[in-house]
Amino acid sequence: MVQVTLSRLRERERQILNLYYRHELTMKQIADHMGVDESRISQLHSSAMARLKAGMDTLLCPPNAETSDSVARSMAAGAGA
């Protein structure tokens, strides 16, 4: 599952995650390697992690209209009590 979600990230995001987690480079080292500011690497890392989490959430808990309707009805019923 993780591999599927990783494959959906942009190449640059995958590269940053690979360098950071597999090769254990610091954000400064990655920035130097890629020729950008360290703050930009931090931004891209945060974005990649958010997209990775969203992708995993979608795979693990796909949206279900029936469940959403039931939750909405329960919430509406509770609000009236």
C-alpha cells in the first residue's frame, strides 16, 4: 500500500523522502544536493508527507456514501436532542 501511495507522489517529493528517510540525509544536505534553500526542502517534505497521509487514508478508509449518510443522520438526530 505504501508503495502505491508513494508512486502517486511527484518525482521531487519521492526523491526528498528517499534521501531523508532511506539515506538519512539532513534537510540541509538535501537542499545542497538539489540546489535549493533548506526552507524549500522543508516545505516540500511537509507537502509530500501530507499527500502521503491523504493517499494512505484513502486506501485504508475509502469514502462510503452510505456511511456518510448514516453519520449525518446520527449527528442531526443528536443535535435535536
